[in-house]
Amino acid sequence: MLDVIAIGEVLIDFTPAGRSAGGNEQFECNPGGAPANVAAALSRLGSRTAMISKVGEDQFGSLLHRTLLSSGVDVSDVSFTNEANTTLAFVHLDDQGDRSFSFFRKPGADTFLHSKDVPLGRIETCKALHFGSLSMTHEPARTATRTAVLKAKEAGVLLSFDPNIRFALWESKEEARQNIYWCMNYADILKVSEEELSFITGTSDVEKGSLELQQQFEIALIVVTLAEKGCYYRVAGQDGYVPGFKVKAIDTTGAGDAFLGCLLHKVLENESSLHDLTSQQMSSMLTFANAGAALVTTRKGALGSMPTTDEINQMIEFESNKQFNADRFRPGLHFSPPSNWANDPNGLVYYEGSYHLFYQHHPFGSKWAPMHWGHAVSQDLVHWEHAPIALFPDEHGAIFSGCCVVDWNNSSGLFEDSHGLIAIFTHADIHPETRQPRQRQSLAYSSDKGQIWHKYDGNPVLAEDDLIDFRDPKVFWHPQSERWVMVIVAGDHARFYASTNLREWSLTGEFGKGEGSHEGVWECPDLFELPVDDTGNSKWVLIISIGDHPDCPEGSRTQYFIGEFDGNTFINDNPADHILWQDYGRDNYAGVTWSDIPEQDGRRVIIGWMSNWKYANETPTGSWRGAMTLPRVLSLTSEDESVVLTQMPVREIQQLRKGSVNWKEVTVTPETPFIKKMNEDLLEIEADIDIRSGEEVHIGLKSSGLSEIVIGYDPVQQWLFIDRSKSGVTDFHPSFACKHGAKMVAKNGKIKLQIWLDRNAVEVYANNGLVALTDQIFPDAPIEKVEVSTQSGQVVLDSLQIHTLKSIHIPDGVLEQK
């Protein structure tokens, strides 16, 4: 019994082959045709395949017949005709190997396939029938193809369809669309490119477009190919992205056909119903298909370039080894994306028992590029589960930062007699007339706890045409004025808007011109009220992140203001030139807080992006890049007759402790440092240190190699610092290897340090969170020794505790952290 029968065109691709001595472009002859390529790919992998088609009684027809036969494809039903010549296609390649076509098919022999040429008996006994749309452009091939499809459907044969749209071969685009609709009514598997999806559905949003097709045509498995970026799939109520393989492409002809052949081979090998496929199975199948497609692009031609199973597995193993090396810096305590790029946390909201973390995400590469919203969910702020991408770029642009709120009273009118989640975010594109960057605010909403998001039909809901920088809305309900308040940034200041329905906004005030730091563009605001100690008084906190500036060695960082909010604007308690920093390390940026944490919890919890725009695109983490800080509880306290912000990791982190050792009253001198050897790379260190009789004290975290991270305090300078100049891999950017810190006054000659060490980061909290420093590190080997030392005199470790920690586990069907 045959595994797969393919029906449709076989043709000759003439691909560029340099230039003649006279400078004329030369072409080489390569057998091809999308269905034939799929059949050849399957045969190369060991599947039993046959082809139904017609070729001309010419040398090209004979070449195609021989090539299919030599590729292991059954050609019993590839017949010859003298009614027309074999179809020819001239392929034009650009510098990236991408194609355009010129066809000679007026008519072509393949269009003369008749219903009588279709072996109905063989079709009803095979496992799968694969077809495309190009055999539907003309009669009698159109009827022949439909006859084959109907017979396969009647017999319960799996139907695979690839539109493979070539508009030049259709009478009109509308004719193409209607025939493709007919095909999708019968397809079990649909493979479609981004451009084809946009043509068929009218949307460039792959999530939205694929969902529409699945619902309209009840297609079991839809795969959207994304060229070198990989693919997106939707099957059995689940969807996801599977990354591609980076290769030097010289000819992309046949890549999509190789992909589909590899996928069909794995589907048939699996022998499960499409509706029963798990996310793990889909990831494995599509990784195999992506690798097969990538290999084909490294060779000229199509049909004869299909890869073997061994070649594909070798590529996967090679990439897996690369991934393993990159994952030595995969954090064990901090949230990181399953793959590719992540930056600013977005849409932090607590809803019906779950904390939601959305984040800026580029799912197709490990550097910043058109932004999506990634998504993860947690019940405890420590253990996270990756969820499908929440928001994709669309006709209004990329999806920049924003927030989520719970619309408890359906003030938006977007929920039917219920409540749900509203995302308010920045749409970023280029103005079609001025060609200037344009940023506008839009909405999306979810009625199923954030699983599926619908963009509001009236987007964008807020635009300021005169502002180029206008982004990162943070929205909250203000009970005193009984309306929603939005704080948003506009380059050098914050703006405040009000709304009763989340859809219509009016400006109420501005703050910030000439206030605080302006060493970079203002970004990612947040505004909230906190009690001051136990005084019964409260203050408002306005958080503003500032972007990287070439003249500032610190790069991007976050400042805050203390003051009042009158429902319209913010009023600063401090002088305009008084600057307060949230974190004095190099790697805490764009932090915002969770909304809708229940009142009985009482905490204001923040999380930041653990990187810096100076080198964020260059960190040595390979196929993934970007992580979040530990979530922290914010508080206000009085210090030196002013109110300041303190922060400490959430108490839930303590559940990761798996072992502890304690010391008390340990004296440290230059001759007798304290040394504890460790065989763990995830640590929490608590130290109460008396520094009255000593000078600079160091806590050194040393690897088995040459790496060392030093956390130190200089009592003379009253300076707490991190020195990561010898922390391991530092040469990816000149700004990374450095020593930096903050002023901190000891309390009665003593300091209290709490340190969290991860595989890629260290976080330091001093004097109960009055000062915090967060830094990325990339050690050459795991940390194996903790050493406390002083340069002169003596210091006393009043108490020292070292806790070893368990790693978080992030399930998503693709990645596990252990």
C-alpha cells in the first residue's frame, strides 16, 4: 500500500547559474513542481509515494519522468501528452536566495490531466493524498484534481493541501481564492505561507488568520511557514511557534515542499489521529520539518535536493549541542523565555488565582525585532508555565509595551454581563505619509483568563499626532474619581489621561519636563500609592525608566519619584533635581507592578527586565536572550527625614530552599578569610557583618575556572559595590566588565546583605532593601566557592547563612529547566 500519492504539476525550474562570457544570465535545468517535490521528499525519507500528473512528449517531460523514477517515486500514473509542452518556470533569485517566477504554461502539459487518468482504486487504499492549487487553474486538470480529492475524502484518506499560490497562472485573484476555498473544505492538513494566509484571510496576524481558517473550514492541522524564522501551528485546541534553523541559503526553491514532505512523513510515522497530537509531538515533528526545509535552501534546485533522515537528524543534533552550550547560562531562579528574544515585562495582572506575565518578545530571533507579547502564568510568582504568544503584530504595527487590568464591572462593554481582562498597549508603525515612527494606543480583551485575545475593532483608541515617542501605557482604576487613569510617557515627560470606559481618553495633566534624570528617553511608567511604614500616611510613587544614552556608562536604568496624585497629575515632593534610583546595578530596567493583587494580600509586587540596552542584543546566551529579575515587594520607609522606596524578593522564593548552613560570630582577617566550598550554582546568602574594626570587606563568588564576582562594601567611602570585571565572559561589549555601586550608610557600624546567585545573575539587597544592585554574569564554570575577606583589620560575621536552592521548572512542551 502506498503511503502518499501526490497529484498536480510537474515542471522544469530554470535556476540562475551565473553569466556567460558575454555577460548574459545563464540558467540550469532542474526538475520540480510543488507536488512532485513533496513526493520526492517523502520518498527520500523512506515513505512509499506515487505521482499523478502529465508531461509533454519532449525532452523535458522525459527528464521529469526519469528524475521522479530515480528519486523512488512511483510514476505509473505520470503520462505523456502531445497536446502541449512540459511547463517551464524561470526562477529568479535575490541575494538572500528568495525567488520570483516567470512561467511558460500557455498551456502546459500538466493542465491536460483528465479524470480518466486518476487511479481511483489506488487513491482509496493509500494513507494520504497531497494536492495543491495549481492543478486547479485550468480544465481538465481542475476536474481531475477534484475527482481525486472527493474519492480520498470518501475513503477516509488523509488530505494534505498546499495552496502554493502563483497569481500569474490564474485568470484572476478572485478565481484563485474561490478554488482555494474549495480545497480547504476537504483538507485535513493545510500548509500555508504568511503571504498566502494574508491573501486568503485578509489579515497578517498568523494567530488570528489561522484561527479563522480552522473555525471556518474545520481543518485539523494548520501550519504557517515563516521562512527562516520557523513555523506557527494550530491543532486540537493548541497552538505554538517552533523556531527554524539559521543557514546560508542559496536557493529557497522547494523549501516549503521539503517542509511539508518531512511533516507528512512524521505524521504518518506517528500513526496518531491529528486531534490527539500533543504539543511535544508537534514540536518534534515541526523541528524535523524545519530542519529539512533549511537543508534544501543550502542547495541549488528542488526535487533533486531533498534531504535524508540522517542529514536532518545531524542538523538537529548540531543545533541541540549549540543550544546546550547556550543553556549553561539559562537561569534557575529567574524567568526566561523558552527561546529567542525577551525584554520589558508587560501586562502584569493577577486574575482568578493566577499571576500573568506578558513580555516583549521576538519569537523568530534572539535580537530585538518586531515585537509580540509573550505570555507566562504562575500561581506563586516563582514557578512559571509558558503560554502561547498572546498578541501578534497586525495592520496597525508591532505590539510595544503596555499593561493589563481586570474590567470587573464591564465598563468597557466588551464582555457580556461579566468581567474579563483588558490589555492596553502601544501599536508601533511608520506613518504612511510622513514616514516618521508612529506610536498609538490600542486595546485587546480576553474572556477566558488570557488564553485567547481579541483586538478591539476600534483600534487605536488614543493617538497624539504631534508626538513621536508616545508609549507604554499603565492603567489603573482610581476610586476617588471613579474612572480609569492612564499614565504614559512622551519622550521627556509623563502624561495622564482619564476614561470611564477604557476606550475613550482625555488628557488631564503632565509631569516631568526638567524633573529627575533625562539621560535617556522616558519609558515604562507606573503609578501607585503605598503606605509609609506604619504611620497611617501614604504617598504616591511614580516609576520611570530611562533609555540608554551613549554618554552615560550606566546605560538604561529606572528612577522613581515620591509625591501626590490628585486624580489629574502627579506632584513631586522633592526638588526637581533630586534623583532617586530604584536599582544601582546595571541590569534592572523597565520594571512595572502587578495590577489587581487582592487587597487582603496587600503587596505591591514589581518585576523588571534583567538587562541593559547597552549590550542587550549581544549577551552570550545563544538561542535565547533576556530574563526577568526576581519579583520584589515594594515598600515606603522614612530615611533621613525623607521617604524612600525599599524592595525585597517576594516571600514565595523561600520555597526554593533545599538546604542551609549557618555560622555565627566568625572573625575574618586578611590572614584568615572565611571560605566555604560549594557544589551548587543556585544560592541565597544572608550576612550580618560588623565592619567597625575593618576596612573594605569582600564576598567573593568564585568558579572552578577563573571567574570571580565580588560583592563589597567600603566603610570609608560608604559604598556598596559589585565588581564583575572578572566574572567570566565579558568581552561581548566594552561596557560589561565593570565595578559599580551605590552610597550606603552602615547602621551602627553594621551592614546586612542578602544575595541571590543564579547561573546568569546576582541580586544584592542591603539593609533590608534600602539599596539594591542587580547584575548579569556569565561565569566560565559554576560557582564552587564563597569567600569572605578583608584587606586590613578585621570584620565579624555576626551571622552568615547560605541556602542552596532548587531550580524552577518551566513546562511548555519544548523546554524544561532542571
